[in-house]
Amino acid sequence: MRSDVRRLPEAFLERLQQIVPSSTWDAVANTFAEPKPTTFRVNTLTATVREVREQLTAQGFHLDGVPWSPEAFLLRRGTLRELQDTAPYREGALYVQGLASMLPPLVLEPQPGEAVLDLTAAPGSKTTQMACLMRGQGRILANDNHRVRFFKLKANVEGQGARNVTLSLRAGEAVGRSHPEAFDRVLVDAPCSAEGRFQVREPASYQFWTPRKIREMVRKQKRLLRAGLAALRPGGALVYATCTFAPEENEGIVDWALEQCGEAVSLAPIALPLPNRRAGLRRWEGKPFHPSVARTVRILPTPEMDGFFIARFRKHAACCG
């Protein structure tokens, strides 16, 4: 492990060593000291992948494709600032987004014509990605409770031409109460301790991290997941995702939901062809989780991708109302 990684909180690194396989520890730890490349996806509501790729290549950018998403690219030559000066960026034909952030909508698989809820939507990266997956058909309710972030969400939705999106500025719990069993699919991209985004060179990314912060997030996450399940129709799918490693915020939340809802919900397998995926933890600090929690997915960080956690629920009957 690189020596500069030790600038991260000691308690965080100690916890992480219990989560990450020892065979990959050095590689994972070193990602916190390596800047990620700029990545983006093409906004297929307004442009084609071929058009954007050809425009950027003609301007001297070098792009690498992403095997699991034909709309996604890594910027290998050229800077983010230079990309922001291009016509495709200014016209909303692309959206700068981390690779891990693109995974939850792909796992949720929203279909054209469906009703979809993005419960904690700002700044709109996953909302606009889902609009593309739905080809602009159906409806998405994009909600956020933070006023400043909400207006960023609004600007991104409008700039990307996502006309099937309706915006809402409310507490997530209120949305669950006011829209019982109203949606075919729900995304709960929960606020979290953001450990997957720690960067040694950016102390602001980790300076406020504490175990207490994790406990605060757990309380919020339980309320939001309960609201998301309440808003989901029986037969529908819900994806719960975070950008943290903390088991309390990941497998612990999923285990809690399974206990609360019983047979009304179950976990579905997740198909992601990624070499850096791992099954969810089976236990944490001596506490075993429900056996099906192993169907959840941990995305280990790489030089190109942040760490992430994803669970996909299937709802069978009313629960969590």
C-alpha cells in the first residue's frame, strides 16, 4: 500500500481491511491516491453514440469504450475542461458521470412506458440516464429534498432534454406516503458516508468521516428504503445503492429490510460482467446477515471506477407502508 494512503482515517482503513479481500488489498487501497479519468455517457435522447464519438475524435480526443455500456466512454486524451468546451457538451449530447454511478440504472432496467421513481435524484445523473434507457417514454418522478441540489437537478434534466421527467422537492418519506404502490420501478440511490469517493489529495472528501457519521446515515437510509418500498407496486423492482463500503449502510440495511418485510420482498440476482464485483458480505462484526444478502453486489474501486454497493429488490406484496 502506498504510504500516502495512510493519510486517510486510521479507523476507516482498519474497517476496510476487514471488508476487502487480502489478495486485492494493496490494489484497492492505492486507488484512493490515484485520480480517476474523466468518464461520460452519450445522451441518446438528443444524439447517437456514433455522432458524438466522431465529433470528439475529430477534435483530437482519444476515447476508450466501456464493454458493459456502449453509451459510455473514458477520456484517455484531452481534459475535462477541454471536453466542456465542445459542442456535444454544451448542447447536452453527453453527460459527465462516473462509471460506478452508471451501474444502478442498468441494474434497475427501467423500460419505455413504465412509471419510475428516483427518490433521491439530485444532481440528476441517474435520472437522465434512466430517461435514455426508457427512450423518453413513460414517466419518471425525480425527487430530492435539498433545495440547492434540486435546482441542479432541474438544470440537468432540462439541459439533457429529459421531457418525461417530473420534478419534486420533498422529503423522500413524504413521497412514499403520497404515492403508495404507484411505481413499476424505484431507485433509492441513498445518501451515505461516501467512502467510495475518498481521495487522498482531496482532504474534504474524508475529513468529516467518523463512525458516528455512519450511524447517522443508517437512520436516513432506513427511512428512505422504507419509503421506496412503499411506493413500489407488487411485482416491481427497486434498486438500493450507495457509494460507501460501510456494511452498516449496505448489507445491514438490506438485512433490516428483509427482516421488516418478510416474504413481501426478496432479493434478485444481479448480472454485471465486471471483474471487480464481489458478492455482498455474509456477516459483519460477528452478526450474520440473511443468506440472500449474498446476492447483493460490492463494486471494488479500480483506477477507473469508484467503490459502490448495489442491491435489487423484488416486491411481492404490500409492505413497509
